[in-house]
Amino acid sequence: MMPDHNAIRSAARKAASAVARRPVKDSQRLVTSGLIDSLSVLKLISLLETTLNISIPPETLQPEDFDDIDLIVETIERVAKPAP
Amino acid sequence: MPFNSVLYLIFLVAAVTVYWLLPHGLRRVFVLAASLAFYASWGVIFVWLPLLVAGIVYLFGTRIQFDSKGARRWMWLGIGCVLSLLIVFKYRAFVLSNLNVVFAPFGTHSSSWVTAIAFPMGISFYTLEAIAYLVDVRQGRVKIPSFLDLCLFFLFWPNILSGPILRARELVPQLRFRKPFEPRFVFEGLDRVVWGLVQKNVVANMLGIWVDKGFAPAAGIPFTSDAWFLAIAFGLQIYFDFAGYTNMAIGAARLLGVTLPENFRQPYHAATPPDFWARWHMTLSRWIRDYLFFPVNARWHGAPVPLYLSLLGVMALVGLWHGAGWNYILWGSLHGTYLIAYRVYESWKTERPSSGDSWLAAGTWRLVTLVAVTAAWVPFRASTLSKAGIILSSMFYRLTSGRAYSAAFYVFTLVVLLFCALEPLLLRKLSEIEERAGTDGLSPFSIMGRPLAYACGLLLFLLFDEHNTQFIYSQF
């Protein structure tokens, strides 16, 4: 079963802060500001998959889909599936 | 019609004036006609090529959107078509000369006609834009624009020659040209155009005179200090050359009310090798990240070995994209190696959180990055690998004292270097003056100061016009 919106948002905040190694505000740009690079986005995806027990298919994604907390939540709700 | 020519400046003033005098409805057709005329000035014979690319991506983009089951196949077919054109027009001589070496023992050789086809300007740049467009359509990021939109996107004269490399979703909406005229478009546009002219004609071309002599095949073995200054001078020349072109491209678009993305952010202030690529040719770095590096590594979740191999492979391809030659591949591979070295250091540091971020490590990485980037410019500029080897050997291994180049070369290079070091500070001061003066473009600073600065810039451009040469990146 997919986690609910609030759980995804909370996990996104924690994962973003972990890869950026500093607290991240909801409106803060992560990728376009250079705060995290594409490799950190891959780490972010792995963290979210583990925490939320979901699978995020990366083929249709680009790093800017994870540019802020709102976008991360929207991307997960759009493409993620429950982990097999 | 190079950007740094009087003819282009006349074209720019005429095109921008007519554009703002025309009713909105006619502006798109006018910009397309002006772009076709501009591209034709480089060779009428190749005007069909960007139009063909627009036709290919329009056709395959439509198939991708309306045939969801076969979308992946259509995307790869479309990418294959545009890449084939790039290979035929840019890499055929390189491929054939290497095949000739391989098959020489069997007594075969290629015909000369295949190497005699001229090089269409900007093909490397609009090929990347075409690939990005097809992937974006496949990922549902862009709605299919009209064929006219796509022709305008690929032919838009400010960026067709050497970028910035754009995504359809950021430029096509602006190509509706619905913005009403604002005085700031003129000031912002002219600021960039005039500064670009000065960067190219005064700084890059002057450095180029010495660099050309030093890298000439007949030039002897340089002394160590000469070799270092040659490498530094070329690093500065290519920066001022490409940043100058980019400023002129961004400025020309701004004069039409269009905003193009930045391509440079003081690259020689980079703190690490990845930071250099976040500051140098930023729109190429963004393309590599989104359409090459991320999709490849996402499959492996960033595992170390595939990551390192992909960094080396991707950067070698970046080198090959710049030019069909082993020297470019070596340049890209060197940067791949730097990126791997930094990733290895980062992983090592992550495993030892107690090591912290010392100022010594940060300073060392800053210095190592600057030296490594400078050394990598040598194979990029050298006409042969053996020439690159001679200069690199003088820089690092066969150390000799002495100086064969004039004091003027050393002084000029040091002055430009000092300017680069102070660039962030100067930009900050300039932006403070701008803020105080207001943003409407009608402040006393804009009315009095800017025309004076433009006149000085144009005077310098004309004074140094005798050294007029092509932009380095227009050859790629």
C-alpha cells in the first residue's frame, strides 16, 4: 500500500536534510541551487524507497523532479509504486 | 557573419528595431526569417539541416505522444536519426581516419570526398537540443509544439551557433513574443552584447596571438614557466572567448525580450572538480546530468563501480562532442578522472565523519582543481597528442629555467588572471550600483553612464578588430 501524503512529506523533509547535510526548508531549491548534485538525488531516491517501502522507477525522472519538497512529494505520488 | 563583426552588429540593430516596430502577429515569422538569413550567412547550402532536424523531431515527437505503446521505440529512432546527421557531418573524417589506421595493413583507404564535406555551424548544439526534446516528449514534460515553433526553436539566431543549450520547454513558450516593449530589455541586452565584444576581441583574441604561437606544431620545447603561462593563457582565452560569445547570445535574445539561461559562473573559482562543471558551460553540464549521467546511474542506484565507469565514459563522450579528435577525448577523460578522484575522496570522508571539513583540505582541493583544469586544457588546445605531451612534460616533469616569451605576454596574462580573481567582487559592486540606480533603466546611471560605457566598449572592439578571429566554440 502507498503511504499517505503526510507520511511522504515528512519522509521527503528528512531525506532531503540528510543528503544536503543541513536542515532544508520546504520552499528551498535543492538541485537548481546547487545544494545537492545528481548523485545526491540518487541517494535521496534510495533513502525514500527504504523509508517509505516504495519503488521509484528512475527511467522517466530527471534530477529537477526532486528540486524542492513539494516537487519530491508530487513526483512520488505520480510515479512511485509499493515495493514488491 | 560572426557575432564579433561590424556586419553582425548592423544586422542586430536592424533586426531588433524592426522586431519592436512590427505588430505582435508578425514577429514570429520575422524572427524565423531573420534567423534563416543569419544561418544562411554561414553557408546557404546548410540552411536545410536545422529545418530537417526540426522536421525529424516533429515527426517522431508526434509519434511518441500518440503511440504510447511504441513511444520508447519512436524516441530511439528519432535520436538515431539526429545522431546519424551529426556523425555524417562531424565525425566521418575522424571515424574514417581511424578505420584507415586499423585497415592499413590490408591496403584499404577511404575516398577523399567523404572528408571534403564542410562543417555545418551549430550542429553539435542543436543535435543535443533535439535529443533533449525527444526525451522530454517521451517523459511527458513537453506538449508537441507546432512545426513553426520547432523551426524557431532550432533556428533562433541568438543561440544557434554555440548555445546556450536549451530545452524546448524553456524557450518555446517565450517564442510567442507576447511581451510588450520595456526599456530594460535594451539596457540589459546591450550590457551583455558590448561586454561580450570586449571579452572576445580585447581579451580572448589578444591571448590567442601568443597561444597560437606557443601551440604551433613548429614551436620548440618551451621552458617550464612558458609552458605554464601558455596553459594558463589558453584557459583564460577559451573562458573569455566562450563567455564572450555567450554574453552576446544572451544579450541578443534579451534585446527581443527573451531570457536565455546562463552558461558560466566564474569557473576558475571552483572549489572542487564537480564544482568546476557546475560553473563551466552550465547548460552542457545540465544536459549531461539530465539525459546521460542520471538515467545511466539511476539504474545502478549510484553504486561505486558503475558510477566511476560512467563518469569516465560520459566525460570521454563530452570530449568527443567538443571535437572529432583523440586530444578532445583525452581532455574529457582527464576530467572524468578528476571527478572520480573527488568522488573517492568524498566516500572516504563520509566513512570518517570525525575528519571534518578542514580548511587545509578545502584549500588543497581548490588549488588541485585549478592546476588540474589548467593542465587538461593542454591536450584540448594542442593539435597533436605529441605536442600536448611536450608541453605537459615541460610543466610537470622536464623542468627548465628561462623565458622565451615577451614580458608583455606574461603581464597581460597576469592582468587577466587578476581580473578573474576579482570578478565576483566586481560583479557584486556592479550589482550594488545597479540596485541603487533602480531597475527601470531610466535612472541617471542608465541614461548617462551606460552610453559612455557602450561607446568605450565599441571603441575597444573596433580598435582590436584587426585580430578578428572566429569564436573557438563555433568550430564545435
